[in-house]
Amino acid sequence: MKKMLIPVLAGFLAFIGLTIRAAETGVNPTGTWKVTQVPKATYEPILKLKLDGDKLTGSLTRNTGTKIEELPIQDGKLTGSEISFATHFFSQTFKNGVLQPADTNYMSHWKFQGTISDDSIKGKVEKESSAGSRIQDWEAKRIKT
């Protein structure tokens, strides 16, 4: 009797674990999102996400002052309702009040983390560049098509 109890109990716990995991994957960030950062900028980036199994891919737009760039996201993850990804790009600098072209000597790294709830994401972004690092709030609203 005891020999049967352990496999039955193990099977039950595995079933419960799979059921909980299935409920976590009900969040799907696939779509297009309008991003705002605090403090709010005049340009609102567009975030495009695609969830394929457990892999999160996509892109984030950035206003360089002269054009809009589309940056691929890297290290995209979705765990339950928690999302994280990063972008990397060449930084731009101002000299004598004039915006200079992107300099390959300076790289910026932005690491986003947030929580998805329905059609919104809220979280923090850590921005690291040659000018230093800072953490800002960010949020995104899903664009309905």
C-alpha cells in the first residue's frame, strides 16, 4: 500500500504543477505596444513582441533625432506575467548643443523588466551608457488593431 502511495502522490503533484504552469502561460504579450517612460518624452516608442513557445522576440523603436530606428530586443523572457528584455544601440551625444551622429565608441544598454496585466505592462528600465546609469519607470499599452 505504501509503495503505491508515493507514485500516486508524485503523479498528483506533477499534475498540479503542470496545471499551475498552464495557467501562467495564459499571458500572451504578442502584439504591438505604445511605450511611455517617466519622465514622459515627446516620442513614444513602439514595442513589437512575439511569443513563440517560451521564446520572446521583437523590436523597439527609438528616435535618434534624425530618424526612427527599429532595435531588435534581446534576451526576451516571459515567466508567468513577468516580462524582461534588453536593447543595445550606439549612443548619440551633444557637442555645443548640436546632436552628433551615433558614435560606435559609445554603447547604450537598456534592460526592461515589467509585469503584464491584460493590455498593459508596467515596470522599470535600467539605462546604462557612457553618461552613467539610471532607472526609470516605463509602461506600455497594447495597440488594438
